[in-house]
Amino acid sequence: AASCNYTLNGFKTLLKGCSKLQKLELWDCAQVDDAWIDALANSGCPLKELDVSGCWQVSEDALSRLRERFEGITIES
């Protein structure tokens, strides 16, 4: 699997300035897991689309929490 160029802490820092982030593609990132999804759910980003295809550490429970936070979000997994 591929590797993203961010750590979880780096990702959280990136999310602090995400007031216009509507689409995020994290596909095929081996280190993306539920903690990343929870960080995204707790951010103030106006997310509408997320692609976590190939991120095998992301659970359906985490994606369900994200769907609750972002009504109408489209998620590829």
C-alpha cells in the first residue's frame, strides 16, 4: 500500500485551516485509520466528499460517525 506524506499530527494541523475544504482524497494511504477519520469529524471543515479507498485501517464505525457529522457526505471506501 502507498504511504501519505502526513502524520496524524500533521493532518490535524492541516485541518486547522480547512474552512473551505469540501473534497478530500486519502486513497491508498496505509497509515490512515479511525483516528484520522475522527480528527476529520471533529474539524470545522465543510466536507462534502471523502475518498478513503484502499485505506484498510478505516472501520465502518468511523465512517458512520463521519456520516453523522457531515450530513449528505459522499464517501468512497
